[in-house]
Amino acid sequence: MASPPNALCFGLEFPASGAPCLVHVEAHGLTLTFAPDTPENRSEAVSFSDLTVSAGGQDHDQLVLKWAGPQGERTLYLKNPDVIRTFRQAAPDHLTDPLERAAERVRQVRHRRRMVWSAVGGVVLTFVLGLWFGADLLVELAVARIPVEWEQKLGESAYKDFLAQQDILKEGIAVSAVEELTSRLTTQIPNNPYKFEVTVVKSDVVNAFALPGGYIVVFTGLMKKAESGEEVAGVMGHELNHVLQRHGLERIVKQLGLVAVVSIVLGDQQGLVGLAKQLGVELLTLKFGREQETEADLTGLQLLYRAKIDPSGMISFFQRLSEKDAGRMEWLSTHPMSQGRADRLKAELAALPKLSPAPFTFEWAKVRESLGAQPAPVQ
């Protein structure tokens, strides 16, 4: 057999695995030439009139031809597309219907296979999307299982490491002012599980940040930039609510990854402490998401309102910060734009009953002066 086999024939005299053969489609039917290692190294002719046709094979993509030969029943499996096409073109009319049924069977099987793979793909996609969109739910479940005491250990470690390298302002009217603001705000937190610790750090950075467990840092640069105690109170209310909403802990758990989250959900909360220590200084640079920032804004404003501190200071501070946002697109930032935050807070404040603020015991102009700030511009 000069050409390679293009079909497989089964019969009583052939091995159970079948005999390879070369099939030629002729005008009268088929001519089969068997390989040299078959029991009968010869050619065999089969008339179209002796054939029955069906679809078969493991994937139902083969044409199955059967006939009764001198040695008994024979079955031929054609898989070569060119041979199948040539056979369909040459077959007489009485084989048209069986060929159509075979073709329809192939189409059904292929359609079913596509449906199965589509279903499998859908399940996989659903699973992946479930992990993606369900990740927040898993994180919430994990965070809910972590005791506040362990959260405080996480924050305390990073807090002490940070302060060890800073110039801390330990006394003076600026520190007293921050202590008063902290007291006014924290006394209005119902069922407060945290013992907040707020430290003033000498730095020109216009910022404040919160760590898990109730640790807050306020930079003197923020106090010098603020034009009123209400503005600083607004920032502190925002940071306090990052702690109360456990936003820092959520970011840590997310950063540790899905395996750590699942292990915490299943009961290994204590392992979080060891895992989080691997983050080191990264605890100080965790970025809150947009939703977390917005939540801290709104709950911070409500806290100011309960403490009888004018929330408009929080709004005015964000409005001034919005000047730095010029040219920056919101979707490029993890934080909402300051002007957008101010507008959202205005709408929230407008929905609340009119407030009669209680005054502070300190004079903000003297606080700023003690820090070396220039006098606030006259409005």
C-alpha cells in the first residue's frame, strides 16, 4: 500500500483494534487496500448497493459503512474529510437519506458538544466572577471574625514603629486642642469598642491618617493649613470613622489574599497577626478605596453633627483641597475628588435638622500661631 491508510476496517479476521486500509471511492462503490500486516494482503471492492450508512465514532464525526462480505460482516470507519466528501458526491440516490441522517446526527452531536462547552465555560466564568464580586463579602466575613484586640495589636505595632522616627509634639495649646476635638468626637460614638490614641507629629505634610485599632496621627502641617478648629475636626471625624468602619483592617485582609481570607473565615483569625507583620511599613501606606473614603466622609459628618461641631468646616476644607485637584481625572485616583466630596457632604448636611454648634474652649488663631503658621486671611 503506497499511500498511508485513511480508514479503519473491522471484521472477524481482523484484530479487535481493526485493520488500517486505504479507501478509494470509485464509480461502482469502494475499493479497499489493506496494509501488508493484515491477514489478507489484498484489495477488496464493495458496491454502493451493499452498503448501509450511519454516523459513529467516539465523537460521532465519522462515517460508518457496513456490508456483508465473503468473510462475514464488515464495518468501515471513514474519518478523513476528503474521503467523506468524495463518498457523498459519488453515492447513489438510495444512500442520500442515510447520509443526510448521518450528517444531521453529526450536527446534533457537535451542537450538543458546543452547548456542553458553553455551559462549562459559563460555570467557570460564573465561578470566577463569583470570586471577583464575592471577594468583598468574604473580606467582610473575615473582618467580622477578627477580635478588636487583635486589630489593636496590628495597628499598635505599626503606630510605634512610625512614631519612633518622628518628632512628636507632646504639649502646648495645639496638643490640647487636638485632645479636646478627640474627646468631643469620641464621646458621641455609641458602643465604642476602641480606645482611641491620637498623636500630633511635627511635619509640614497636610494630612492625618488612621491605623487599625484606633491609632490616629495628625500632622502639624494639617493644623497650619486649616483655617478653623471645625476643619481639623472634620478631618479627624473622617479618620475616626475609617477605624470605626474597620476600613484599614479590610485593606489588610484584601492585601493578604484570598487564601488568608478563607483561612480567617474558617477560624484561623490569629494567623492574621503573623501574616500582617510581613507587611511591615506597608500598613502605613495602605490606600482606602473610593467607597471607603465616601463612607468615612458621610459617617464623619454625622459624628460631627452629634458632637455639635459645625460640619461646614469639613466641607470648606475639602473645597480648598479641590484646588490641588485641577487637571486630575477622578477615575485615575483611588480617592474621590475633593470638590465631589464637598458636594456630597453639602447634600448630606442639607438633609439634617439645623444645628446649633457648641463652641470650643480654644482660639484657633492662637493654635495656628503656636505652630508658626501665618495668620489666616481675612474673609
